Amino acid sequence: MDLFDIRGKVVLLTGASKGLGKAMAMGLAKAGADLALCARSLEELRKTKAEAESHGVKANVYRMDVLSRASIQESISSMIKDFGKIDILVNNAGVNVRKPVTQLAEREWDLVLDTNLKGYFLVAQAVAPHMIARSKGKIINIASIMGTVALDNLVAYASSKGGVVQMTKVMAIEWAKHNINVNAIGPTYFETPLVAALRDDPDRFRFINERTPMGRWGQPEELEGTVIFLASQASDFITGQTIYVDGGWTIW
Ligand SMILES: NC(=O)c1ccc[n+]([C@@H]2O[C@H](COP(=O)([O-])OP(=O)(O)OC[C@H]3O[C@@H](n4cnc5c(N)ncnc54)[C@H](OP(=O)(O)O)[C@@H]3O)[C@@H](O)[C@H]2O)c1
């Protein structure tokens, strides 16, 4: 359908070396988008690139550390040279440190907030001028259900994701006049390396199933539809929103 057509669009995707980033790269490639794939590990990124290219799109890899403003700017300059434009940004690179409030070290708090919140801010801040110059763009921030609900041991992670939900709204207001949509996706637990320890713990695995109205975890490819929707013309009048892809977790 033309409404969901993203063929020829260029997507900058952070955290594309594994997990949800890699899964979204495949969904976007199947829908025909060209990809600027970013992460720190080039070797893993090259595997994502090869899989994406098997769907007939162009994909380049860029070493980008979202903790470094210089690294972000350098890789964005390279991709503008290579592709000539960035139509869509998917801010996805993220980490977690699970500890009770009293045991979380300051450097662990900083790592989670600097990656998950400041990293999204710096990448969006560097990409936005290119979108503003063309009076069009789509920014999709990967938040989490933990941006609106909470569990123990997630003080830094939930704080960062709540920040992403709010940051999405402010960017949406500021850039609406430039025809840039800024939205977020709030996934529940999906089976990726980030949550492997919980997946392997039978009690936590069962708790998450029982806590979810649909009774199960998400599979990474189940994010494809939402990211394509938010990247496409079909969502042109939606901005500042967070869409929860959570099997119903946030209903309760
Ligand atoms: N899996 C879930 O259940 C779940 C649920 C809700 C939300 N999310 C969110 O979804 C996003 C992806 O999570 P995931 O489960 O796919 O995690 P993952 O499998 O651990 O992948 C994380 C990605 O982020 C990249 N990354 C981490 N630190 C980085 C840095 N400093 N600079 C650049 N890239 C960095 C990693 O690449 P390198 O290590 O190669 O740099 C990797 O590609 C995160 O924002 C996460 O919070 C996940």
C-alpha cells in the first residue's frame, strides 16, 4: 500500500548490531528503506548489513558511540556524504544495569542515563538540522513500558525511559513546524541479549508471562509493523505519542 511505502527512504538506526535494532533493520529493509546502521561493534553491524542487503536495499555501517558527541557527529557527516539525506532516525541504542537503589553506583547511573537518554538527545540534535533544512523527517525513539510503569531494580533504566517519553513530546512540539514527526515506541519484554538473564530465570520468565494480558514475551520481529507505520506517510498527523507494543502490560 502506498501509505506504508518507505522505498528509497534513508533510515539512521542506532543499536543496529543486535536485538531489537537488528530486527527493526530487517523490517525496514523488507519495506524497501536504505539503512545507515550504527553501533560500536562493526563486525556485528556487518552481519546486519549483509542480511539487510539480501532484501535488495543499500545498507552502510558506521561506528558510532552514542556516549561521544564527536563520534555521533563524525558518523552523521559520513552518512550525509554517502546517502545525501536522512529521512528517518530510529534512536534505539540502549543499556541497563539492574540493581536496588541503594546499591547502584553513580557510574552505573551515569552509563544508563548517558546512553539511553542523553545519547538519544545528542543523536536527534545532530540529525534535526538536516531534516529542518528539507522540511521533513520522522524521529522514532525506542522507549519502554518502563517509561510509564515500574518494577524494582530499574531506577536508572525506568528514569531514562520516562525521560525518553517526555523528550519525545518536547521535540515533537519544537519541530512540528518543520514537518518533523517525533514519536516513541514502548516495547514490553522482548527476547534479546539485553534481557537474556531474565529470560533464563524461570521465576522471572513466568512472572512476565503472567503479568502480560496476552500471556507471553514479544518476539523482536513483532516491532516491525509499528516502526514501519511511524516511518511512513500513514502516521503523518501523529506526533509526540508513545505507542506501547506490550501485549497489554500497560492496560493494568
Ligand atoms: N529487549 C527488551 O525487552 C526491551 C524492552 C523495552 C525496550 N527495549 C529497548 O530497546 C532498545 C534495544 O534493546 P535490545 O534489547 O535490542 O538491546 P541489546 O540486544 O542489548 O542491543 C543494544 C544495542 O545498543 C547498542 N549500544 C549500546 N551502547 C551503545 C553505545 N554507547 N553506543 C552505540 N551503541 C550502543 C549495542 O551495540 P554495540 O554494543 O555494538 O555498540 C546494541 O546494538 C534499548 O533502547 C532498550 O532499552 C528493549
